[in-house]
Amino acid sequence: MNNVYIPKDYKCPLTIYEMQRAIDFIKKVFPYRLSSELNLKRVSAPLFVDEASGLNDNLNGYERPVGFDVPAAGRDCQVVQSLAKWKRYALKRYDFYVGKGLYTDMNAIRRDEELDNLHSVYVDQWDWEKIITREERNLDYLKETVQKIVNAICDTWGQLKNEFPVLSTELSNEITYITTQELEDMYPDLEPKERETAFAKDHKTICLMKIGGALKSGKPHDGRAPDYDDWELNCDIIFWNELLQQAFEVSSMGIRVDEESLDRQLTIAGCDDRRNLPFHKALLNGELPLTIGGGIGQSRLCMLMIGTAHIGEVHASMWDDATREACEKAGIMLL
């Protein structure tokens, strides 16, 4: 059985019909608020990419992308795991300029995902990317962008609460910023996710920065692919989830690698073979714009705002029999 947690005396706050209305409300209002805050335009995105392009996201390096051949095109394709690299190419191809960006609906399959209340093999995100100047590649600009995203989340929550007064989630747009090293120094005896939970419980809304590189312990806080975020300029946006009693990540984002940071991180990660892929060649040659970007979980945001215990209550996916039986026994309806 995969790891599922059933909160004591949990009952879904909405009927199944009201749930669909609330999900629809969030998915209409939040993209509007996000695009207004960050100056983004919606574009269409691929469900799969050419395997040889190097555009698919390798995530932590061990996840197996879902692949298939397209005989008519003579290509082997992969279902995207994220659009981190594709978005940067798109900004150049679609003639975006500094200060403007794009967002899109990203749907992915991550078949090696460990299943629990928050994780599913089906992934749905609002992926976004924005062109910036070299002078904006700094922590202050990162924090400014994080605040705008949190504002968009809290504004959407406020409107949702007006539509569905029964909902009881509380969200704060006051953000506490902390680096992964500061978090390790604070909780040296805890595992990374336990540190996040301990800190988020006290501070409610947190921005955890500098993810990917090794800490003083010799281990990174969490895995991060070496070829999209700059490990010194990235972060996760995390809220405290009172129902599940844990840190609840809604967004992974960051200022993207430039030529220097990509060169350094490929070497650190032992991924020098990627230098010959089209995307990496273009970036190392300075042919792609400097950007900031990230992904914001659609179902994660719906879970948080509505106050559901399991991600399967807000999107349809595949679950093991034991998880289904445990949820059914607790009155949790998995779509």
C-alpha cells in the first residue's frame, strides 16, 4: 500500500457537485490573477516532445518518462514531465520581450511517483516563464516575484470564500524566507521534509530558497535538475496545511540558469553529456533569453483552498487497491 493519511473525523467540505464548481472557479480565477501580477499571456503547450531534443525535464534524474514512437514522423517521443525547458524556447520563438512572459496548462505523467495524499502519477500545473534582464538575476527579484504569486493565490482564495462560505481554510500572504542551509542549521536532526513541516507550522507561508546544491551535511535538501533552475536563485512556495498537519508545497520555481550556472551545475551533477543536446548548446552559446519561471500545481491549489484530504478528490488518477479501500472506508471519494 502506498502512504495515505486519513485525518480524524474528516469529511469533505463540499458535495461532489459543489466540488466541481469550486475547482472550475479556481481554474478560471487564479490564471487571471497570476497573469495580471506577472504580465503573462496564455499559450498552448505540447503534451509530448521529441526524445532527442533534450527539452523534456529530467526532474531528479531517476524518473522514467513515458515514451512512444510516432512512425509517421519517424520520431521517438516522450510525454513531458514538465515544460521547464520548452517554455524558454517558446519565449524566443514567439518573440516575447523583457518584462513579458507566458503561462500554459501543463499535463504530465510521472509513472515513478510515490503515491500519497499529495502525489499522483497525473500532474497538472500552470507552467509559466518570463523574460528578465541580467540585472534582475538576484534574490530580491526572486522574492518580489514570489510575493506576487502568493498575492494571486490569496486573492483567489478570498473570492472562493465568498462563493463558498462553508470553506474554512486560512491562508496568509505574509511570507517568511529561509534558505535550505539555514533550515538544516535550525533542525540538524530532522529529515528535509520534516524540517519544512516544523518551520511551516510556525510561519504558515514560507519560501524555501537555494535548492539543489549540497549542504554542509554533504547532501542536497532536495533534488533539482541542473539545467533549468539556478540552484542559488530558486525556491519552493510552501503553505502550512492544517488539515494534513504538514508543509504543503504549491510551487517550484526559480531564476533559470544562464551560461555560467548551467556550465557549473552540469559538471557538479555529472551531466556533461547533455552539453551536446540542442537546448543546452543554445543556452551555453547565449542564444536563449534570460528567464524566471516555475510551475504551480492546479490540483494542489484546489486541495489547499477547498480543504480536501486527498488529491484524488480533485482529479482523476490511478490508485492502488489498498488506498482506494482506505479512502472508501473513511468516506473519501476518489474521482
